[in-house]
Amino acid sequence: MTCLRSVVVGCGSALPARCVTNAALAETVDTSDEWIVQRTGIRQRYLSDASETTSVLGTRAAKAALDDAGLTAADIDLVICATSTPDHTFPATATQIQAGLGMTGGVAFDLQAVCAGFVYAVTTADKFLVTGAARRALVVGAETFSRLLDWEDRTTCVLFGDGAGAVVLEARAGEGTSADRGVLTSSLRSDGRHREKLYVDGGPGSTGTTGHLRMTGKEVFRFAVGSVTDVIDDAFRASGTTADDLDWFVPHQANRRIIEASADKLGIARDKVVLTVDRHGNTSAASIPLALDVARKDGRIKDGDLVMIEAIGGGFTWGAALIRW
């Protein structure tokens, strides 16, 4: 049975100019390279300056993805930006990316699911494409999380970085089997009871301020490893595949220990796991597309490979999508 699939035809990324190593961070924060690496696997991160806003980084990543796809902005009719750090309360950062690309048509909107935002955005774009509501979508994950950090809280400020990544999805005919290229299936969840474990203590509708990120690290770790594998199991069941069929597992890049523990629990070989947390830190909704772009450009992810993306974010929100590249 023929059907439409959302096929990845291009990817790109963008990072701020300033790279900050653990050693450099230790000059202003009570921490050390050894402490950070041992607990997280992070060795450096990129931090944006005042001119490198979320929309600026997102536009750069989007242009790179379009170039990679051999397309122009005129070929896109849907832009979704996953972000928790928009330039403004409104308009949506996606509309600023749209304007930065020179687009005057189509639909653009933001999606907020924190670190799971990119998985949610890919899933949402897929619904537009497979129903014929759009032909090509630009899905962007872009963050400037450094704006939310309390630089006196060493348990959180050492974890995060800034950046953006993007993919271009195109509706193409498939046969309705797991051999098709494109998004094969996705599964999303949320549970708002866990707000106090990972949140920002401000907002325009409550305090009128931006606020700072707050996290109970042990609780997040426990939930991430123990509870979010349901969406991955759902994706395997829906597609008739198993962990053995995967070529690459590209999870949200939050913490190396979480990533490896999750892979072990799922029976995914560690040599199939794409890790970029060491070079980028936790870039929230940008982390998966940044990792995809690294693995695509270094030759690991190839056309036809079966790729699982997975993430958990504040809320909690979590999800997974299975993609045949």
C-alpha cells in the first residue's frame, strides 16, 4: 500500500563563535574539569553573545540545511522551531527565521516541549506532510539556554550550551513498510506532575521575569533512565523493528551517563550511539539536530540507515521517532 513519508533531504547546524572549555569555566565557577567530565561527560560548550540570538542561530542552521538539500527558501511551506528560549514572547521565533530566509509565504510557528522539542517538532511536521497539508518542512531546534542559567549554581550552569540544528523534510511516496525512507513512526508522552524536578522559576504570565533554570538532577536521571523507554518500545512495535535493526541511536545529549544507561537498558550497542554531549553540552531542543548533523557529515549516518531519535524534557515531556535516512 503506497503512502506518503516525511523524508530527511538535508540537515545543518550552527554554533556560537565562543567555545568555553571546562577549564575556562572553572575560572569563574566553583567547579573543575574532572568534576564535570566524571558526572556528565561534557568537556566544552558554546555560549552566545548578545548578537547571537535564538533566531540568528536558527536561521544559520536553516540555511545550512537548505544548502545541504539543494533547495531554497521558496521550496519550503512549513517552518517549525522547537525552542524554550525565544527571542521574544511574541512573535514566534519561527517567523523570524522565516523572515531571515526571505520567505514571504507558508506557515511558521514555535513549539515548546523543552529538550523533547525537536522530537515533538519532527512528529508535528510529519503530520502535515503525510496528510498533504505541506510539501516540504524546515524543522529547527534552536536554543540560547545560557540566558536562563544561574551562574552561581554550579550543578546546572556547567551543563548547558547554546546552538541550533535543522532538517528539511520532504513528502515522498513510500510503500508503507519499514524499508521506506522517512519517518516511520513516532511516540510522544507528557506528565505535568513532575514540574518541580526541572523548570524555570519565572515567566511573563507569573513573575514577569525570565527566571532561572532549576533542576533536581537525581530525580531527572532516575526518570530519564527508568521511565522513558516506553516511547522507544512503542516505536519498535509500531514499525516491526528491534534494537538489533538500528544503525544509529541519536538521543538528546543531556548527560553521557543517562545516554549510556538508557542504551544499555534498551539493548542498544554503545557503538551505535551518537554522542556529542562532550563538545556541545546540553543544548535542549537543539541537541538532537546538532548530533544528527555531526554524524551525517562525518559519514556515520548514511542513506538507508535506520535512526532512532529520543529525548526527555522538562514537564516532563518525552518522545521518540524512528527514521529511515
